[in-house]
Amino acid sequence: MLRNPTLSAQQSPLQNRLLAALPAERYARLLPTLELVPLPLGWAVYESGSTQGHVFFPTTSIVSLLYVMADGASAEIAVVGNEGLVGIALFMGGESTPSRAVVQSAGFGYRLKANVLKEEFNSGGELQHLSLRYTQALITQMAQTAVCNRHHTVEQQLCRWLLLSLDRLTSNELTMTQDLIANMLGVRREGVTEAAGHLQAAGLIHYSRGRITVVDRPKLEARVCECYAVVKREYERLLPTVAAN
């Protein structure tokens, strides 16, 4: 149930750039089946190995795709926001995935039943085309995340994570504790504390009580490793209509 009518009234499926890129007639056909849902911080959109009953199109939220180890440790492999969808296994034929999807930044999104998505996808057309190209871009993000985590410093990883998150939000502020960031990056909290301290001392961010505000984005982009640009270029190459909206 949506508890805040004012907030829900401000939402539209067109805030998701994949949905906004659909031809008018395809969008109109899907619209009655799209259900607005709140995505609270920390909520598990789906669990590892579970059957997925819906695909989610975030609008004002960000969802982290995490791989969880047997001992409970986790690391983020990708982020999904208003540029994409959560639940690619539904149209890739797998039905489930070993990763876990958790809301990283609270907000709203629209969900679509699995059978409706499959029917629309299998009919061909623009939704199928956009979904497959988005999946390729997502795979690039996953691969680049693995490279970044192996070869770059915690500070560079934090810069990449902040910029990827900002690209999927309408503000320059994120609500996220250092513990959660450490879990996302798969590093020790002390490493995140040190990296965030360096960025704050340099005037790039301001961190206070679980809120991170990016003060100087150009300098943050100058400090980040090459991984951010690689991922951004690939999204723009594969989804030019989506990226332009």
C-alpha cells in the first residue's frame, strides 16, 4: 500500500528511461499493467535463487545487485536506477539468479508481472530490443566492477560508486552509512572511512550522519578511475535514446 498520496501522485512510469523510450502505442499497452510500488531502503527486491514474479522499473530509487558469499559477506556487482530494470533473468530464460537485489536508495518504481513481461518480450519490438541492449550494458558494468575491485584503490572505487549512483538520482545527495558502503564495495569499513575523509578534506564531498553530498562533481570525475567512463560510454552507446532523455 502507498502510504503517502502526495509522493505517489508525483510519480510516473515515464521517469524510467527504458519505459520512456518505448513507442507510444507499446507504452500505452503496458501502462494499465504497471503497478507503482514504494522501494524502501534495504528492502530485498529478490533473493538469491528465488523465482522472480515481477520485473521492476525504478524511477526515483536505486537497487544494488549483490553477490552474497556462504559466510554472509557481500559485494555489489552492479547498480540499477531509472535507466534500467531489475529482473533480467525473466526474459533471459533463467527465472532466477544467484545474485541478490537490495534497495540502495529509497524511492519508487513500477513493477510488471512476469507473465506480462514475457508475453510482451516474446512479441518482439522495441521492449525486447531495449531490454537486450540494456542487458549488454549491465553486463559491461558487472565486468568493469570486477576489474575495478581488483585493480583500483578504495578511494577510486568510492568515487566510481558515488558517480554511478548520482547518475541515477535527481539530486546530489545520497543517504548511506559507511557500513553499508563498505558492504557494497566488499571492503573494510575503515577503508571507506579513510577514503571518504580524503574526499571531504579535498572539498569533493560532505559527509554527515549517513548523508553524503557531492559538492564538486567535476573534481570527483577527475579523481575517479577509468572504470566509470567505460561504463558510462557503454550505456550511451547501447541506449542512446534512453541516455538522451
